[in-house]
Amino acid sequence: MPLILTEEQTMLQDAAHGFLNEQAPIAHLRKLRDERDADGVSRDLWRAFGEMGFAGVIIPEALGGMGWAP
């Protein structure tokens, strides 16, 4: 069964894709892997991800998120 995204979901997908292409190219992720970073994630990248609102996608609206979780 094909997944058909709503207009809002498509906009979110496009925004996330652009953000990650710019801020976390594969070279960045490989560097984290190769350096065996203790956190396994770039704190600056995660902070920027949150500032863009992506971290709140699955948080219920009543708690300040977008409430897009199934």
C-alpha cells in the first residue's frame, strides 16, 4: 500500500531533507563514526534540529509539539 503524504507532511519532509543535506552530509556522519564519538551524535546538529522544530513532530500538541504521531 503506497504512503501518500499530506501537504504538511511533504513540506516537513522537504524541510528536513534540505536541513540534513546542508547540516549533516554523509562526511559529517562518517566523521562521528570514525572518531567513535562517545555521544554518537553532534550536539550542535541536534540543537539545530530542535531549533527547527523537528524534535517536536511526535510530541502531542497539548505538550507543545506538533502531534503528528499515529
